[in-house]
Amino acid sequence: MLPFDTLFAFFGIAIVLALTPGPDNLFVLMQSALWGPRAGMCVVLGLCTGVLGHTAAVAAGLAAIVATSPYAFTALKFVGAAYLAYLAWGALRAPSGPLNASRPPAMAAWALYRRGVFMSLTNPKVLLFFFAFLPQFTSPNPAYGPVALQTVMLGVLFMFAALIVFSAIAFFSGAFGRLLQRSPKAASWLNRVTGVVFLGLAIRLATTSR
């Protein structure tokens, strides 16, 4: 097992990284504001499952394929960009007015969970980040166990950090959602801002390089 000070330092960095604004945080916020903390938590659990998927890929060496193959990287980034563009379109075309009257039909819990998993797994920058970040905290010292097992341990720790941060977003956005349900202008502007942000993230992902 890795030393406690290493795990503690890694966990602190993971918390800060999870707090960094991005499509995951924004989507959790939107779903929680629309449908309450339960819907947001379904997305959170999906995103955390995706983190485990990235961890397994790094431990198995699959991230090296994406890092070295331009075709694999390009395919994955365009799938992720297309999905973000789809989310942007949905937000921009949402009708104006109070959320009580205009919000779309509620998604099933399983559908929200799947969407969270898909959002996480189709972002190649997350995979490459894990590929570059996790090994910095591993050690070849046999006393700490196999490097692959250390990688999995760090990935699980990162997942818990993301779970704490994203869960807080899901639960504390309830009051924000109640405000939106009373204010047609606030709801309309949130949809527009969300759509523009998702579209910008899609463009950035589509044009990014390794």
C-alpha cells in the first residue's frame, strides 16, 4: 500500500481538480436544478463509474494506445465533441418560460446514469490526464505492491474525491432550481449560457491535440 502522505496529497489534488469547472460539473448542476438532487446523483454515479473505467484503462495500458495512435485519439475526441454538441443543442432549443411549464420530460434514473458514464468515457483528455497523472504517485518499490494495483487504488481515491465534490453540487443546487422554477428569465438565460458553454467545450475538444 502507498504511504499515507502520498495518498493524502493525491486526494487533496483530486479534490481541487474535481472542483475545476467543466462539462461534468455543469451537467450535474443542470440536472439537479431541473429535477432535484436525486437526478443529479444518478449523473454523479455515472461519472464516477467512468472514472473507474479510465483507471482500469490506465492500469491495463490501454491509455498508451490512445496516447500513441492518432486515429484512436481522433475518433474518441470527435465522439465526445459530438455528444457535447448534442447537449448544447438541447439546451439552446429549450423553450423559454418557467421550468415548471417548459422543462423536458424527466429522464429515468438509469438513463441519467448511462449519460454520466458516456460523458466520462468519451472524453480522451480525461484518459490522457489519468495516463500522465496517476503514474506520478506510483512507486516501483515492491513493498507498495504491483504498480497496476497502486494505479487502481489511486483511481478509486480520485473517484471518491469526485463523488464528494459532485454530490455537493447536486445537493446544493436544489435552492438554485427552486429559483429557476419561479423565474422565467433566469431559466431562459441558464439554458442559453449552458448551451453556449457546452458548444464551446465541444469545439475545444474537437480542435484539441494530444
